[in-house]
Amino acid sequence: MIYGVGIDMISISRVAQACEKDSFLRHVFSCEEINLYSGNPDKLAANFAAKEAFSKALGTGIRGFSLPEVTLLRDELGKPYYSFSGRAEEIVSSLGLTAHVSVTDESDTVVVFTVLES
């Protein structure tokens, strides 16, 4: 059963500019995301949009968890998937949710669509 859906669209250049500040990186991204994608604005923009899309699908906005607790990773074929930690992991687990995510980009824009299934 679908619990919620969320979508987010963002400008890659806007995220790239924000990522020039260390404080933004630490406030938004997990250590794993910073280590894997630092210097790759396309991936960081997608990860930022994924956090927003997740919070919309959850229906709470960014409440009850912090952004670095929602991590977007990619498997060996490039397929994106969520990894949760801390309070975000507790929320997902307590609600019995499975998260599905799709990422697409065109020129300077990234779009992320998330479905939460219970």
C-alpha cells in the first residue's frame, strides 16, 4: 500500500554554489555522501532533492529527523536507493516503510520522485 509520494526539482548550479560552504555540506549531507560525491554537483543536487522528496512523501516535512540521516546512495549499476540512520531510520522502521526513489536530470535541473510503501 502506498503511504506517500514526494517529488522535488532543483537547480544543480544552485546546489553547487551552496556546497562551496562547508557548513552547508555538514548540515545537509551525511559523511558518506560528502566522501562519495564531494566535487560532483550533479550527485549532490540529486541527493539534496532526494531528502526533500522523502520528507514530502513522509508528509511531515523535515521534522523529527535531520537531513544527514537520509542518505541517497547508488548501487554498482547506478540505481539510487535510500539509506537511513538515526531518527529517520526509527521513523521508517516504526511505520514499516519501504522507500523507492527515481532520479532524472536534464541540463541544470534534477528531479527526484519518491514513493513510500507500507
